[in-house]
Amino acid sequence: MSNTSVFIPEDIDSSQWSINEPSNSNNEEHCGAMAISGLWFDMHCEASVEAVCFDDTGPNTYVLTPTVMKWADAQSYCREHHTDLASVRSMAENQMVLDQIFSGSGAWIGLFKGPWKWSDGTDFSTDAQWEALDCDVMSASICYTDVPPVSKRMIKVRLEKSSSSLDLNDPVVMEDLLKKLKQRMKDQGVNENFKLSWKKQSDGKVFHKEDKGSGLKRRYEL
């Protein structure tokens, strides 16, 4: 598996950051780590903790460094001995990285700021993240409305032609009939939120001439 894909969270939450993270305390926390909870936080890049490397050729996909080190040193170590610092693109990968972490101090992963990117150079998506705001903050809002349930009803009609030359299966004629039927239904108080269409028979036609000789009457379905 190559680790060069663009980071696009799919089954991962909109953000795996811990609450109030990234905090960038004193504008000095530019490197990302994973806590033993599986959530992410930013730290000073000069801090020394363990790191999780990604390895696309070895027997283990994710490997914990044997000692604590700074973020840049961890990146160099992972690139020399494995592939790179670990990137996370799904909840499954997040769990596999977490499985390597046993220290309460957490471990470096491939996130770094400027803006936030992964160690392998791919972008870190910040789209669709949620953020906690004071309820008094003025902001735009998104509203929704309940969508009424959709139902389908079939109505059979019988029409008498005013002229023997009139072709009821002519698309123009059928469209005009639909408009008139819809207006008639509105006049009778039917809610305007409805749509009419003709149902074609097995031969592709909507209308069929009534067979008077056999006493059978064919109706046209709406």
C-alpha cells in the first residue's frame, strides 16, 4: 500500500482533534501527536515523545520508534528506517496507529502546521469541521424544513375524441391534456404540490381505442 494518497477523511469523523485542539499555545505548537485516547493534539515540535512510523514494505504497517525524539528527528528516523511518519485517512487507520501507543504522553504522527499537512506532503482536510462557539456569537445559520412524504396514485380515465383525426398519442396532445387535467384538479381544491404523467402500455402507447364490439372498454392510465 502506498502512503501518497491525498488525505480525504471518509469514515473518520470531521475532526479527530481533542477538545480545544489544535491550541497552538503561545504560537509554538506546530506539530501533531496522537493521545492514548486516539484523539490528536498539537505540541511544541522540540518536545520529545515516541512516534509512530508508517512502513509500506515491512511486515508491520505501523511501527513505534524505540525511543523518544523530537518531531523532526522522528520524521528523519521513520524515513530512514521505514517509509514516513504515520498519516491517518480513516478511522481504521487511526485505530491501527493507536494500537502502537502505550505512553500517556502520546506519540508523534505525521501532522505538522503551516498550514496543517501530513509528513508525506499530502494536504490535511479541514473541511466540514465542527467548532464550539458561544451561543451569543453572531453567525449565519442553516435551516431545514420537513419534506412531505411522496406517494404515487394511478388514475384511469376514459376520453372521447372531438375529431376522428385527433391523435391522442401525439406528445403535444398528451401534454395539453395533462395541463388541462391538472388545472381541473386545482379548481377542485387539490393541493398544488403534485405532478401528473401518463403511463405507457406494453406497446409504448398511452391511449388505445375502445373495443365496442367485444364490450370491453380500455381505459387510459394516468
